[in-house]
Amino acid sequence: MEINFLAVLVAALSSFVVGFVWYNPKVFGTIWMNEIGMTEESAKKGNMAKIFGLTFVFAFMLAFIMMPLTIHQFGALGMVGGDESKALPSYAAFMSDYQDAFRTFKHGALHGFMSGLFIALPVVATNSLFEQKSFKYVAITSGYWIVVMTLMGAIICGWK
């Protein structure tokens, strides 16, 4: 299986689109800023090149790992050690029969949602407990990641 870097790139960029909407002051931005104690003045002091540059790197990393989380055929590839050239003929037969099985946007969205719910939410919530953040913060932040991972999963799995 080849890596679809264009799909990974688009999935990574989708996190920015969701973020621009999600953290808009008219959606959750004002509440989120209040929950973390940030003001518009302090937000403007941040190094935007660093913030958005690293955000893209991290989004790309997340989109990249969504492939094995959403595309079942990566499991079969893992069973042969990742090198298709060394696989038994049964691998080629399996891939021939199931190459596009469950490769839909809907199926990817399901796995992305489940990944967000069972990976992002517990990570955000655990950190928030120790940081003594509010439930609103947990809901807004983990909600963002669940939506992003759902969208990323849909893009990665459905884009053939």
C-alpha cells in the first residue's frame, strides 16, 4: 500500500479549517479564552510563525497515523512485515479481494471519531484534571479534537 501524501496534507490542513471555525469568538473562542485566562492582548504576543508552523507539523503527524487507524488493509500489510515483496501469494490474493473494502469516507469518519473519543478525550481530560482546568475547557478542547480526527479519518480512508 502506498501512502497518499496528498490526502495526509489535506487532512492536516483540515485541522486549521476546523480550528478557525471552532475557536471563532462567535463559536467557542471566547469561552475557551476565558477558561484558560487568555486575553486578546496576550494572544497577540505569541510567535504566530512558531505556533502555526508547529501546529501544522503536529497535524501532519496526526493525519499520518490516521492511516493505520482507519484503513484496515494496513493491518494486513503489518502482518507481512510491511514489505509486500516478501509476502506470500496469499497476501496478494487477499489484497486483490479486499483492496477497497471499507475504504469510504463514512467508514474513515467512524474510525476517526472513535480515535478522537478513545484517544484524544482521555488525553485532554487527564491533563486537564492535573492542570485543574474546567469541564468547559475539556469539552471544548476534546470536542475540537474529536471533530478533527473524524474529518481526518474520513479524508484519509475515503481518498483512494
